[in-house]
Amino acid sequence: MANYIRPIELPDALAALAERKFFVLAGATDFYPAQVGRVTDHDILDLGGVEALAGIERQGDYWRIGAMATWRDLVDADLPPCFAGLKQAARQVGGPQIQNTATIAGNLCNA
């Protein structure tokens, strides 16, 4: 039987990953459609509640794009002009539902 864990704090998520192997979810827009009609026996670690992984922000001389940042977050972010191409690409990812749910990191990991 699969276990489902949805931590709130990053240290709790890291501790769970140190204990055993998990299928890590962010927006889950790729995972759930792939499971239609199948019973999963994967232990699942849902990062959706870990606020420390969300957001896009400037940190000193660089920009941090959190693992839970969605494509919509990227489109809406007040980024410098050098990010224009990335923002344009973000507008092309799926429809509004996918842009609002899918995470940049999750889609990169599944590409």
C-alpha cells in the first residue's frame, strides 16, 4: 500500500526523503493523468504545502525561482528584460489550468 505525505516545512520533506524513496510531486499535472486506470504503489511526497519552495524573488545579484513556482507565477513576476524569452515560453505551456498548477521544476524534471 502506498503512503502519501504532504509536509508543510522543508526540513520535514528532506527528512522524509532521507528515510525512503518517494515519488515527489509538485503540481502533479503529469503524474495523475499517467495514473488513470492504474493503481499506484508509489509512496508519494507532495511538496505542494512547502511554502519555502514557492515564489520567485530577487536575492542579491541573482533571481531565485522556487521549485513550487508555477508557469503563471513566472508570467506574472516582475522580472528584468533578460527574462523576456522565458516569460514568453511560459505563456505557451498548456492552457490556463496547466499554467496555474504545473510547476516549472516539475515540468523540467519530466521533460
